[in-house]
Amino acid sequence: MALSTFDRKISFDDKNSIRRFYRIMSDKTKAKPITVSPYTQEERDKAEQLLKQALQRSEKNKH
């Protein structure tokens, strides 16, 4: 899996934005990791097959 790092300026346009940011950052509740895959293996296999078909069509059109 590719990872990228970037710097991004954070700006707040109003006091409500500052309050929301502070509330989020000061929340002590631990985030729960996602343990369930959003896609079934069947859906993944179907998507992979469709991508292979698209690649094959693309290669045919090059020649």
C-alpha cells in the first residue's frame, strides 16, 4: 500500500470552526478501527474481472 505525506495549511474561517476543531481534538474517546470489509470477496472478484476486461479493451485499441 502506498503512503504519502504532505503538509497542508489549516485555516479556520469562523469561531464555530475553532470550537468544532477544539472539541474533536480534546475528545478522549478512542477511535474504533474498521474491522469489517466494506466489500464481499465476490464483489472484489467481479471488480477485478471488470478491470481486466477494461485493460484488454484498452490494449486492443492501441494497436
